[in-house]
Amino acid sequence: MDKNEFQELLSKTGLNKRELAELVGIPYATVNGWGSKVPYPPYARFLLEAVIKIQTLEKVVKAVEPILKDKI
């Protein structure tokens, strides 16, 4: 993973580095150092893609909740 890919995926989440760190429980200094002090870890892509999938799923749930509320 390079800086451009990281930035693109981070942008898709709508989060900044500090918010990502808090969300996944990694110290901000660690996330902030990725790509400058140390290479991006192999799991960075997985984390960002997982956040994007969860956000998408939350949008779907929010959209269908009113429909299912009366059915259940």
C-alpha cells in the first residue's frame, strides 16, 4: 500500500487519521507514522476496507429499518 492508496481509502471512510485510530483502537502516533516513519502495515488496507463496508451496511440497515419495523 502506498500513500495515495491509503489517502484514497481513508477519504472514502470520511475519517481522518485520528478518528481512524480511535475507531480501531490503535494509538494515533502509530497511524500517523504510517507511510512516513514506517511503511504502511499489511493490515491497513483491510482495516480501511472493513470500515467502508461497515459504513455501507449501516446505511442499508438505516434505510430498511423503517420498512421492517412494521413487519416484525
